[in-house]
Amino acid sequence: MLDVKIVPLNDEAKRDGLDAHRLLTDVELRLRRADVSLLVREEDDVAYPVLVVRVSTQKVESLHVYLYSLQIDVVTILDPKWPCQPTKAKAGIPALIASIWSKGEFGSYPISGLEKGIRASLADLTDTFINDYLATNSPAKR
């Protein structure tokens, strides 16, 4: 089971059509279709482990493109007494947040194709995560 979060997007990219809610829906739908359980949470809460999607963009008007960096990390809280064991966050108790899986890419898309390109790239990275997740978490282990 895991949670999914999209890091807030660049305002300029949002004006050019990139939508965090659509990206979140894309990722969650792919995970559900692959039978990866999602954690239920309150709107602003974060449950762990969490799949974090970061999309960094820079518009280059002179070339009519967006440069982008796309990163997916799965992070969890580790118990300071037993660093190899995931745990739940507890008020007043120090915890270690660690990335346990990470993939990314960078490149460019035409300004008019930013949303389509990012969604396609995110789908590919999400599929890579799903393949790794399913290879590690066989149905008997889940």
C-alpha cells in the first residue's frame, strides 16, 4: 500500500496546460489497474510510504520548448531503532525519511505538447515502478 503526492507545479507550466490533479489521477489509475493498493488519507495528510512525483519545468520561448525534469521517488519513514523497518510517524519521536525507490528523466517538449509529453513520460516511469513493485511484492507477499 502506498500514497501518491504531486509536488506543486510551476505556475507558467500550469498556464500552459499542465495539471497536477490530472497527473495524480493518471498515476493512481495506473497503480490501481496493476492491483497496487493505495492508502486512504485526508486531503492534506501524507501517509507513508508515498510515491512522490516531481515535475520541474523551464520555458524557453526562443526555442518554443519546455525543458523538464521528471522524478518519481518512493519515500517512507524508518524507525530510528530499526532503520531497515518502515514505521508510522509519531508526534515527538524522531524519524528518518528515506527514499526506497527512485527513477527520473529529463528532456524537452514543444510548448504546445507539454502536457501530453509529461503525461506520457510519467506513464512510462510509473510503469517502471509498477514492474519493480510487482517483481518485489508477489501476490503472496502482499
